[in-house]
Amino acid sequence: MTLITRVSEARVRPERFEAFRDFIVSAVRTFPDRHPGLVAHEVLLAPPGTLLYVSRWRSEADLADYAGEHWRVRPVVLPGEDEYLVAPLQVRHFALTPLN
């Protein structure tokens, strides 16, 4: 199985960090039910100013169904998200390489 790990990095206004964490957790909680190609996901915190949303996808097609045709270069931005941020979201992708 080929897995693609997508990492969206948010640079958050420190005074809005906890509110943004709650906003993101609430928004992504139902993603596995809505996006069948999503294998796993998590929110990683580095207070006071960085939050990562990490998602693992079965295939490029599944990821494109979620993020659109420009999934490689454009982050998915939720409505109202920009009011929490000090900079635009950054998105990166990683392919899994077996260790054996």
C-alpha cells in the first residue's frame, strides 16, 4: 500500500492558539467518515504558535478527492481559519519508504 502523508502547518496568533486548536479539532473530527481514503489523522501542537494537521491517505486519488486537483501546492483552508493565523497555511507531502 502506498501512503501519502500530508502535513498542514498553521502559524497561529499566540493569543488565539487554544481557540484555534478547538476550531481545528472540531472541524476534522468527522473527516474519516466523510473521506474514505483517509487512513489516519492527528493534530500536533507546539504552543504557543504552531499547529500541525497530519493526515495519511491511501492514494493520490483519495487525497485529490479531499483537497482538489491542486492538492500538491494548495492547502485546504476552512472558512474563518485565517482570523487565527499570522501567515498562510503551508502544506507538504511525504511518501512512506519501507525500512527493510
